[in-house]
Amino acid sequence: MNKGDHVLNALLLGIGIGVLLDPSLSVDTLSTIGMVTIPVVVGALFPDVDTAFGTHRQTLHNALVLSGFVLFPVFYGNLYYVWIGIATHFVLDLLGTQAGIAVLYPYDGMFDVPVGVNVDSNLATLVTVLVTGVELVAVAGLIRYGYGDLLRAPALWDVLVGVLP
Ligand SMILES: [Zn+2]
């Protein structure tokens, strides 16, 4: 997707996650929205830095980059929620390009899904909003079933440690 749609997706996703995490609709909800939305927007903008450095839709559009941002909070205790922006950027690029992204970079094969719209299509923004809705339903499910902490990422580690023998 283009930059505007990535930002729209990240803003709606951040606000939605903030409300889902703190549905009290109080000042605390506003604080939670800020805490989540800013890192998600930063994460959603980051992959396209490879338009300037490296090869676009390859160097920073892959599982290594996503894994780095999932694990970073575990080791350093900051950059929470940035991974969500990275992940949603990849989802939108898979649905909004013809070429796909290099998920397994440095292996240079490009991966794509058989459905989607052209980034320049009039439908791109509609698809972006629909994808955001699906993502928020998934987030609501995680929170509903007690896995809301996964969204911060470090808890992912706790869960893995908890289920491993
Ligand atoms: Zn991209």
C-alpha cells in the first residue's frame, strides 16, 4: 500500500487497540491510545525506509526484521508495540502490490498472496480499512481470551517459556 494507507491503518489500529485494552473511555484510555498508536505508526512507516537503503520490499520487508522487533522488547525493555506496525505493513503490502515482499530475505524470492488490489486502485483505502477491521477483531479475540499481553511482545516470551517443558 502507499504511505497514506499505511498511516491510516496504523492510526486506526493504534486507536482501536488502545480502546480495546482500556475500554473505560477515560483519560487512561487516551493515555493507552497514545502508548500504542505512536509505536504502531513508527513500525508501519519503518519497512519503507528500504526505498532509500537497500532494495524496496526486500531489505526491510521480511521475517528477520519482524522477528527483530518482536524480540527487541524482550531483551531491552523498550520498543513495545512497534512489531504490530511492522506486521500490519507486511499484511497491507501483500494485499496491495503485484510483486509481493521478500518474506524470507536474504533469500531473494518474492512472496505474494493471490488476492489484493493495486496500490493505485481506488479500492486500496477501502481494503486498508477492511483489513484494519479484521485485525481489530483478532486483537479483541486475543484480549477476550486473556492473551492481550502478547501485544506488548515481551509477554510472548513469558508465554513461550510457560508452555515449553
Ligand atoms: Zn512496504
